[in-house]
Amino acid sequence: MCSSFSFTVALAYCRRGDRTWIDISGELLLVHCQKYLNPNTGNGKASSFEVYKFNTNVKRRDPVTSLGEYALFLGRGQSFALSELKVSGMKGNHIYYAEDFTDPCSIRKLRPCDGDNEIIVYSLENSNLEFLQSPFPSEKPYGMWFTPSLGGR
């Protein structure tokens, strides 16, 4: 087994100090992705996530251990939360992360990983990771979330 080391990267943005912020029912959440880098191959993958609630009263961030019915969707250009009560098939208390291999800060930019275009599903309850790969080969280097409008025009 290869040895590895880990470090934290910001999600969704590349500027130093930026992080992914998500609003759930008026609470502002900050999400950090912990990635590991295999020194033998240069490949990196998300290995865990940390979620914090921003406490404006005392100017600190408090750890969040459960999202309840909500799932977080993180990725290039857009991050958001949805309730499992409103969307069938998704799991509450999970983070769905679309790896962005074109991001200049992505460690896979250094050396792409065998064409893996993965969606990572992370359980906040037990820290389990599930890697979902598309059955359709693609030259596109990343997945992207979008939220269609189901009402109106």
C-alpha cells in the first residue's frame, strides 16, 4: 500500500482564503474538503469533509456533525443544499462533491488520475466515502451541478 499525506483545499474557488459557503435555513455553513495526495503517483482525491456553522455573535465557526434532512451539493461554479424530503433518491446528511480537475488549485491538475470523473458521496454520520463514476466515457474533466426551475417559464 502506498503511503500518502493529506492537506486541506478550498472548494469551488481558487483565491487564497476563499471557501465554499452554503446557506441552509438562514444558517451559513462553511465546508472544507480534506484531500490526500499519493506521493508515488501524484494523484489526489477527496478523503473527508468538515462542515462548520458560522457564528456571527462570537465571530467563530462551530463544527456541524449532522445536516439532518439536508444534503450539500458542492462543485464547480455552484454549491447548494437540498432537503431529502423534497428530492427523491438523494440521501440527507450527505455531501455530494463533483471533483473539478480543471481548477488551477486542483491537485489532479498536476497529474490527472486515469480519466476518473467522479462524484464523491460523503456521509457525515459515519465518514464513509462512495465514488460514483459515469458509465459514459467523457473527455470533459469535471462534473457540474445545475438546478432546473420546475415552475414558471
